[in-house]
Amino acid sequence: MIALIDYKAGNLTSVRKALAAVEARVFTPAAPDEIRTAAAVIVPGVGHFAATRALDAPWVRAIRASVDNGTPLLGICLGMQWLYEGSDEAPDCPGLGLLAGRCYRLSAGAPTARLKVPHVGWNSLAQRRSAAIVTGVPDGAQVYFTHSYVAPITADTVASTEHGDAFASVVERGRVAGVQFHPEKSSEIGLRILRNFLALTA
């Protein structure tokens, strides 16, 4: 069973539907200690980084303990940003801190670029290294984004995307992974990503 964390920061319905499409069994834990039985943990989310305050100390301890025990963890969009140390969007709100660095607002490049923030729509993944989360995903694959803040490109970055700035769009370290885009809205490529994540539970 996959634990889908609900901290009131996004519509879980579409994520549940996508997980059902890849034949994943899902539950939404009502309390942090319920994560102990999960085969994997997914933290989705949209909106302001401050919403992650709902993932308070008991949730952080439970999720960290789960990761320490080898349980795969996937962050989606805001959930991926939460894997980092924090975000300029809410400077006093710490992230989970499993990945180094802080998230920052997209500048959309030079003024002449006339690119809009938030970044909404389809864009490509430029793969920077091989990783389990992108198995079978072609370089340049198109996925669906909607966000204003991004994670920095580091050694954990598997793929990057450009919207004025180049930013980390897929990350993986051990059994911890994150995607800045929405796999549940990214057609077959999104489902491939979810299947790859579920394969980490084997």
C-alpha cells in the first residue's frame, strides 16, 4: 500500500486516479504512525510553500524514519520542493532537508524573453544522468508544469527544464525522488514515472 500524504495543499483526486491507472493500492494516513506499514510514501502538493507547515514534527519524524528504513519517498511539485532545506517563498518554514539547497522563484530569464511566471504548461525534460525514476523515459519528453518556485540543479538532479532559468525537474537520491511537474497530468510519460517509482518498492 502506498501512503499518499494529505496536508490540504492540493487536489489528491487526480493523483489517486493516476496511481489507480498504474494499479497501485493507495491509502491516506490519518496519523503519522500509520506510515510505518506503507510500501512507499508520496507527498504531492500545489500552492504556497507555507502550506507544508501542516507537516509538523510528528510527520517529519515519521517520514524520515520511513526513509531511514528504506521506504521509497516521492515528492510531487510542492512536495518535491519540501524535500529540500527550505524555500524563499516562506523563508521561516523549513523543508524536510533530505536534499541540499533551497528553492527560489523563477526569474524567467531576461526581460526580453517575455516568459510568464508562474510557469504553466508542457515543457521538456533534459536528462542529465541515468536514474531509476526515468527508466524508459526518452530525453526531451514533454510533461506538464504549474509552478513559480523551483529547486536548484545539484548532484541529485536527474533532469532539468528551462523556463528562462534552468531548474531541477527530476531528482533522485537513493530511494528518495522528486518531480517538479505533475505526473498525474502528464499522460503516458507521467504514468511511466509513477511506474518507475513503484518499482522501487520491489
